[in-house]
Amino acid sequence: MRWLASVLCILLAGGVSGSLLTGQMEKTDVQIGRKLTREDLQKEAAKHFKRPVDAVVSKAGKPNVIPELNGIELDIETTWARFMEHGEEVPVRYVYKQIEPKVKMTDYPNLPVYQGNPEKNQMALMINVAWGTEHLDGILQVLKANKVKATFFLDGSWLAKNQEVAKRIVAEGHEIGNHAYSHPNMAALSPDQQKQQIVKTQELIRTELAVDSKWFAPPSGSYNEMTVRLAREQGMGTVLWTLDTVDWHKPPKESIINRILPKARNGAMVLMHPTEPTLDALRIMIPELKKKQFKLVTVSELLSPIREVE
């Protein structure tokens, strides 16, 4: 699947209510022959159709929002035009349209996110970095060997001392998130103190790494409504985790593996830190998660409404 140049798509009569995104996506499915009719293509479209899924508020634990997921519709007009242009001897790509849901994650700006949409067979590794560098090299090597991109949430005071390591993380294609400046208990701070923690790290990330972080991960999961609002003012959503490795206790790698693999599920965000048992566990967990058909992606990709064509 590859992305086409953005074009404005028009919803066909009889489609689902909701707006269409600007843009198309395509995938080679079958070679279409001259005997195919428009009616045949319309029947085929019904097999490929997926309804959009609205964002919803979950009340499991603290209130949080589960992101929306776009619908998918076969673009009959564009696909038919390609068929007519290329003829039966040339494989013709089906062209799809993404359909936006009515309710989106951005409709709940004061709620954090604990997971991606459960219809996406994706998971995200959230690596919070607030101390040390000794195991980061190994973790980066494991991620690279397995062609996995993760999201590293950087503590500002750590970044100030380890800029070259952070630049390597960026250079290797991983996402950077904000993890406050001095690993505080955010919920216990005044609004001004919270803002300072968030802004100081955000500015450091921009200055040193030329990156605008999209996500804030509060240290130790401590936050209140003000935390979420302040992060939003800086252009970030607030994210927590679905599954916790509890690796900061430095348990045996088997403990980490057993905490994650049996509970792995669509949309899960996995919290971890750069420890030795985490490194050892990742060598086993990543291949096993892939065997279970999970795609390991960044937090931004997981929480994106874009639906992949199967």
C-alpha cells in the first residue's frame, strides 16, 4: 500500500454518514479483466467496506478517551477509471477512501489516552527515559534488527545531559515524547509548576532535537485535569499505558515477558524503561508479538485514525 497525492474525495450515494478525508490509498488486490462491469465493481465494494468508529469515553479507571478509527470505502469511480485506462492486461489497483467518524479524540481535549482503537492490530512500545544510558544502545539495536519503531519519552534533565544519545534515537527513526523535566509528581504541583515542567522539556526537545513532541507522558502516571490541559496548550495529548512491565523494579526478564505476552491485545500501549531485563525481554517479546500478528508502531501511528487496507 502506498499513499497517493492528496485529492478531495466525494462520498458516493448510499454511503455512511460522516465526512471523507482528503486523500486516497491504494492496494493491488486482483487483476481486473475487461469482462468486469461497474455493477461487479459495486458488489466488490460491499466486501471492502468498513464503517467508521467514533471515539468513546472509557470509564475504566480514570475517565479516558479511546481514539476513533476511520472507515474504508472502495472508490468505485477512480478504480473504474483506472480499469478503463489500462485494460485487462495490466493489474489495476483498487483505490480506497477513508471516511472520518463523527466523534473524534479531539472532541475530548481534557481527557488522556490509555490505548489505541481496539480494531487496529497494532501495539506501541512506550520507553520512558529519565536515567542512565547503558542499556539504550542494546535496546536500539534490538529495535533496529526487528524493524520496529518505538516512542521514547524523554525527561528534560536527562536530555540536557545526554543530547547525543537522544539525537541517535531520533536519527534511527523513533518518535520523541515529553516526560516532564525532573520526574515530578505532577498532580502534587501547582499549575505554574506543572507548566514549567512541561514547557521546559518541550523547548529543550525543540532546540536540541528539532522535534515537536505530540505526546506527554506524566511521570509515574501522576496527573490531573490541569496536567492534561497544560499539555494540550503545548500541542500535546496526554498518554498513559495499557500494559506495564514494572521493569523499574528490575525483575527477571521472564516476569516482564509474562506481564505482556499473555495480555497483548489490539491497541495496547506498553510501558517500559531502559533496564537490562527490559533489553533481554525485548529480544524475546518482539518476535513473539509479531508471531501473534501485532504490528509494533509509534504512539502517533497507533492513535492515528487511519485504517489500513487489509
